[in-house]
Amino acid sequence: MVYTHGTWNVKPGQEGEFVRRWHDLADWTIANFPGARGTLLRDVEQPSRFVSFGPWPTSEHAERWRSASGFGERVTRIQETLESFEPATLQLVAEVS
């Protein structure tokens, strides 16, 4: 199991538009990759900072998602609302419940 992860620093005043565009990417992902899931969190103390993550069975699944037709154009639209973005692919090493 791997997780795609992003830290998104949004331009002030663009938070609502960022969330709308992130949802567009998420909806496209669900439509094209059945079973995919994603979560978007907002920093309480820094409301222009968001964190997203989603699980994938393997890093190859995550790469197929990132290289799929339609992914790049949606990410480009999101980037128009950003000051910075830090993507990562993380490997699950421990979990508690």
C-alpha cells in the first residue's frame, strides 16, 4: 500500500476555488479509477494550507493515475490557485486503530 500526498499552499482568497478544483480532480479520479479514495484537510491555524492524501494498492497504480489523460489538465487548473505545492508518494509502514 502507498499513499499519494500533497501539501497545498493556496493564494489568499483562492481557498474556495482551490477546493472546487480539487473536487474536480477527485471526481475525475473516482470516475476513472473505481475504488480510489481521497481526503482533503485544511489547516486550522493556517487556513490557506491544505493537505490531501489517498491510498493506492501499489506505486504502479498511483503512477497510472498521474500519467492518465486528464490528470495533468486538472492539476494545472489547481496550480493556478497555488503559491506552492509539495507532492509525495509515501509507503505505509505502520498503522494503528
